[in-house]
Amino acid sequence: MAVPKKRTGKSAQGHRRANWKGTVPETTICTNCGATVLTHTVCTECGTYKGKQVSKKVVKTETKKEEE
């Protein structure tokens, strides 16, 4: 099993990690409702994908109890 002889310094570790860069996920606009959606995914607002309804969006409605 490979075991390092000496501990890697913070500078060398920083040089190695300098090439890693996070990327912002690509987004697009839903053609049905206009919401911002990740590309190649179902719209979370209306449940459509490529203009077709693929899932139902469950909307919870809160009913107010009328006080007497």
C-alpha cells in the first residue's frame, strides 16, 4: 500500500487545487410557464418537458376555517 513519506505542504496543495473550478449549472426558460429550469429536466413549476405534460403538479390549498 502506498504511503507518503512526508506531509504535503499547504502551498503545494494549493497549487494542485488551483485548476479545479466550479461551474454554474445551465438553465433555460420553460416554454409553457416561463419559469427558470435546469436544462434537460422536467419543469418543477408546471410539470412539462419539451412541450408535453409529463407529471402532475400537486397544489396544496389551505382552507380557512370561518370563525363563528
